[in-house]
Amino acid sequence: MTYEEVAKATHFMKTLFVNLINWVLIRRHTSLNYCRVLFSKPKSKSEVMSNTGAQILVYPFPTAGHIIPFLDLTHQLLTRGLKVTVLVTTNNLHLLDPLLSRHVYSLLQPLVLPDPVPSTTPGLVSRIRHLRELHYPALLQWFQSQASPPVAIFSDFFLGWTQGLASKLNVRRVVFSPSGSFSYCMNISMCREPPRIGDPNDVNHSLSFARIPNSPQYHCYQITPIYRFYKDGDPDKEFYINNWIENHESWGVVFNTFADLESIYIEHMKKEMGHDRVWAVGPVMMPVEDDALDPTNRGGSSSVPFHELMAWLDARGDHSVVYVCFGSRQVLTRKQLNELAAGLEESGVNFVWCVREPKDWQVSGDHGVIPEGFEDRVAGKGFIIKGWAPQVAILRHPAVGAFLTHCGWNSTLEGIAAGVVMLTWPMGADQFANTKLLVDECGVGIRVGESTVNIPESSKLARVLVESLDGSRAERVGAKRLSEAALSAVKGGSSDKDLDSLVKAFNELKPKKGGSVMQV
């Protein structure tokens, strides 16, 4: 056999093996879910009341930061009577467990598709491209095999290609943005008018976005790398831009935000899209009143005993603790971590620090480790978590007064909901936009650092940590007000009403013969 024939045969066997494993996982998980339905507590009236709600396909981007808020929203849709098929990849099937144990199988069903084989060219665009290559034909076949297919595809903003699939199937596609509307406006603006950047490494070069409310300005390093380093005509750059163009062409968009936080950007998107099918339904993670959606276990198990952590916090006074976490993926460089550790030690404040240890592929890179003897020196003042932390539960504890964060959107909303002062240290992606929102527009944040471009000296950081716990600061007053606004939004307010409007819009999409849909 030639080399090409061997390669093709190997690829075929790998695909066959993955599909076999996937089939076994589906069968096993379906059986377990059936047992849960049989033996779980009785369902509320809202959970079993209707089989007349529209059926939709929910398709999250397969990373925890995107899946978790989308599943929280899916829970809300299910309680309003929609029938939902959730597409998950095999590696993320366990994240569906809370929903599968909470909702009857007639309303919620998983559609499990394989994960892409790891690429030799890693990166976001490569991941999106491989998902399309793997899932487009599988989804097309699945839709065509259904007697009553979904009336809409509700998919993550990194899955813009599902707009083309929806058009082929003659169904609607609705975008879910797990980020805020401000950063979404930025992405739409850049895809329509890609920024012109001379030297991508010039940290002083700035760009202005006049089409967006408040005409925000950004330094070059704060812009998505694909616009900085990829040349015009590059296939990856064109693919990424087209992803956002297809988002803009979709039937509607749903934001995990609320009106009091981002009203001008929500209204801007309505004008940009030329219609009112723009819904702000967040924060979708609050209020958490259901034990199946326990805030102590959102996406992972704590790497420390939960009762020990809560006991430690219980022993501290109100608003006396700084929580430090840079998300589930960010690993700090040596300099970042050393300055942070020194600042925490010098400040003398109580703190809980969630430290992300490097993955195997990061071990040889520039990553920081906790300094030798640090844990002994801060004993009694610091509680260190190596790995996953129950972030929502920590932030909601009355002892926590400030949150040193990378400003990922999930962390931003969780901090806002908890009413804590936000200490901002963005690292990339939408985090610079979120920082502007928190500090410049909402007045609930204090700038600490920016990526590796602006790493705070330990003495400056120590001073800010102490000041952030001052109960008289304007940021604390603003944080309390914004927290109350977030709660009001999901308790009968603007987000609750938008969620009802979204469900109504889905229910007005009536299937026609052949699986196509029409709007009534």
C-alpha cells in the first residue's frame, strides 16, 4: 500500500473507533438518564405541563466557559415548556448531568457527537473549522432523519457556520452570546470593517471604533490577534471574519447580560441588525434555587473540601476577603505570579487564591509557580486552591468583598451578581472590553494590570488590595446597586420579560412538511 492509502485507512479506522465509542456512551448515558427519571423527585407542573412547546436544537461551543451559561439558559427554556435537544461532544457529556436529572426525557434529549481529533495546528480558528467539518454532515443527516425536526438552531457565536446549515435546512438560526453585548458589538464592527494595523507589536498604537456607542478606543494589543497578525486573504482570517458575518445575518441574537448593565449596546445591536429580535436574558446563572443546579459544582468538583473552605470564610468578617481567580484556563507567567504572590503577602489581607497549574503542554513554557515558603508565610491569612474552585459559592459568601479577576464574562457576571468590588487584570479576548465596562461605565471596578504589558508592582498591588476592602469606596456602593439591578432583572424584570419573549418567538415558528419552518 502507498503512504496515502495507509493514511486514509488509518483515518477511517480512527473515525470508526470514535463513532463506536460515541455510540456506547450515548447508550450508557441514555440508560442512566432513564433511571434518573424513574427515581428522581416528582417534577413540578412547569416541567411536565406541555408537549406543545417548540422543539429547538441547542449547540454550545465545546468549552466549559461557553457550555455552562448556555446550559443554565437551557434550564430556563425547559421550565417554560420548550423541547430541547442539546448537542454535546463526548468529552463534555458529564456537564449535562444536572439537566438530565432535573428534566423529563420527553422535553430534554442529548445529541452526542464526537470531539474533533486534536489538530496539528492548534488554535481557535482551527477548532471551529474542525467542528464544522465533523458536525455539519452529521447534523444535516440527523435533521433529515427526524420526523419532527427542531424549528430552530440555537448556537454559540463561535459556530457562525450553523447559519449556512440552518439556511440549507430552511430553519431559523439564533445566536447565543455567552459574552456581553459590548464585546459582541466590537466583533461585529471588526468583521465589517477590519482594523488596519501597522506594527502588531506596537503597544502604543491605538484604534478608535466610531460606530460603537461612546466611540471606544483600544490599544493594538487589546485587539483580537487574528486582526493583528494575519494578512488579508489568509484563509483562517477570512474564515473567522465570515463566522461573525454569519452571526450578523442570523435571525436573532441572545445575550447573557441585562438592560441596566448594557442597554446602549443592546439597542445598538437592534439598530445594526435592523429588527428587535435581540434579547438580553442574563445573568442566566442567577438565582440558583434548584439543588440540581448547585452553585458549588458549576462545571467541576472543587479541588478542596467544600466544608473546609466555607468554614474558613465563616471565620472572617464581612467584606474582609479578596478572592483571586483568573478563570479556568489562564496560567500566569513567572513575573505575573511572583508579583501577585508578593502583593498578597505584603498587603496582609485575607484572601482565597485559585491557582491554575500548567497543563502538560505548558510545562516547558513561561509559567509561574507558587514561591517556596509562601503558603507557610500567609497561613491564617490565605486559603489556596489548586485547580477548580466553587467560584459562585465563594463570591456569594458575605466575607468576600473584592474579586481580582481576568474579567472573563462569566466571572464578570458572577462578580456583579455577588455585589463585590472588581479588581481588573484582563488577559485577552473580550476581557479588555469587559474592563472598560466595569471601570469606566459602571464604576464598580479598579484597574490593577493588563496581561503581560502592564504587570503591577507588588507594592502597588498590595495598596490596591487593601483599598478595595474599604467599605466607603464608591465602587462598593456601585457594586451593591448593580447587584440589586441584576437580581431585579431576572426576578420579573427586563431579563425575565425578554426570556418570555424569546420563548414566544420560538413557539411562533411552526414546522411545515419536509422539516422547513415558517413564522406565523
